[in-house]
Amino acid sequence: MPEPGFKPKQPGLQPEQQERKEWGRNVALTLKIMRHGDRDKQKNLSEYGRKETRQRAKDLGIKPDDFDAIKAIGSSAGPEREIEVNGKKVSMGRALETAHIYADELDSENEFVTRVNDLLNFETIKTPAPHDHTAVYNSNLPENYDDLDEVAKAKAAEDAQIATVNYVFSLHNPEAEAWKREQAGAFAYLVEHYQKLVKKLKNNSRVLIPAGSHGPTIEILLQQALVIKKEDGTEQVGFDNIDDIGGPSQPSDSYNIEIVTDENGEFQDLVVTFDDPDRPQFEMRLDGDRIRELAEFYEELHPVERYNPGG
């Protein structure tokens, strides 16, 4: 009589073939690309931003058992603060902390690892930025910003971010295009990392990865590689006007890249969805060929680095 847990092998399969059949099939990994929560002028995540992030996680209605695992990753750019995670003090920048808060709100009962991911950090981009982000952002804040209450400050910060992102998207000189391409390449490299990881996950696994980063970096991948299927059936690849995706990202805003395999282990389209129902809900996906091209471009610029995206 077989022992409990005995699993008969399929006849005619070698051990390594049997093992391969148990991994990478019917797997779904959701890579949730997030902009950090509302911040103050010192670039720290504000208390309002922390509360807003938790509320966004609640509003989405995700339950812990919707996924087999939830793991938070994020950029370490900017000032850090120490928070307690699983009984230990951990230093986190605003983007990493946003992803951590989001994951904690969804599944606070289970311990999970929150890891720094330099692919999400704009400071690791080698091509010089075509603008002074802080200067442009601060120049669009009202003079009485420090005297505003937390809600008014959040609105003022939102307007400053919109102005900053619109400014970045208006730049089309060679330096700006090179910076955008490398920035998009970092995110494409991240997508390819998780495609490789999916092949190593057990069949039927469901995984959520909240990934904290910054605006306008999270929009640039979409600008370079998003395919939008319009209502008339035509497809638009990429965009010049950020209003095509409903404008710049808001604090704690996010979009999802679905990395999915079928029952044979074959990858499906990289479907993209926005959490904000007010954003366009067209059928959208990432162009696979463009993702490979951008990832290869990024790897050429970063041949030594082997970033650990926290998988």
C-alpha cells in the first residue's frame, strides 16, 4: 500500500522530465508596479501617504488566500527610516516602504520578506537625467505649502507631480530619449526576471509582487512598450501623450503586469491593467519583442550588475 503523500510518476518519464512537468504550468504572477505614497518636501513618506496606501490596498478587495505568496520589493532611493519587520529594525526608503505597507495590509498574518530592488531605483540609471526632478517638482509647489493641512499638501504635491511628469514627457532631445530607454530597460529587465522565476514555481501557483518605485519612471515602460487595443480594433504601440493612460501616476497608484503560463507552460500575453477604474480600461498588453529589446539594451549598459529583484 502506498505511503501517504505518494505520487505515482507518469510511465516513460525520466526523473528530470517528471520534475519539469511539476513546475511552471498554469502559474500566474502579478507584478504590481507602484508609485510611492504621498511624500513631504524632504522626500520622506508622509503619514498621510502611509494611510492612503493602506486604504488603496483595502479598496482593491484582495484577500490573503487569493495568492499563495505576497512579496514586497522596492527602490531604496531617497532618505530612509527604520521600521520594525518581523521583530527586526529595517531601513526603508519611501518606495520600498510603500510596497511593504501595501503587502502588510493584504496579508498581515503571515511573515513575508521585503527586499530592496535596484532595478526600481532611478539612481542606478547611468544615463544622466535630462532634468533636475527635485527642482522642477519644488518649483511647482505653492509658496504656502508648509502651512497647508495634510489633504491640501497632498493635492499640491499631486499637481506638482503632474507638472513634472508632463515636463519630462515633453523632452525629446537625444539625451532625454536615451535616458527614457535605459529607464524602460530596467523595468523590462525586471519583467524578464519574473518570467524566468515563473518557470521555477510549482504548477498552479499564484503570486503577487508589490513593487514600489517612482514617477515618472513607472510610466516610461508603458510609454515605450504598451500596446493598447482601441474600441475600433486598431492597436496603438506606445504613446507620446501621457493622457492616453489617464495622466501621470498618483501617490500609491499602481498598474499590474500579468505574467502567466498555460497548462503547457507556455507564456501568455503580458496583460496590463490599472487599479484605478477611472483610467482607460482598454485591452492592453506589453509588446514582448519590445520588452526583450529594452532588457537587452539595459543589460549592455549594466554588464557587471546582477540585481536581485527579490524573487
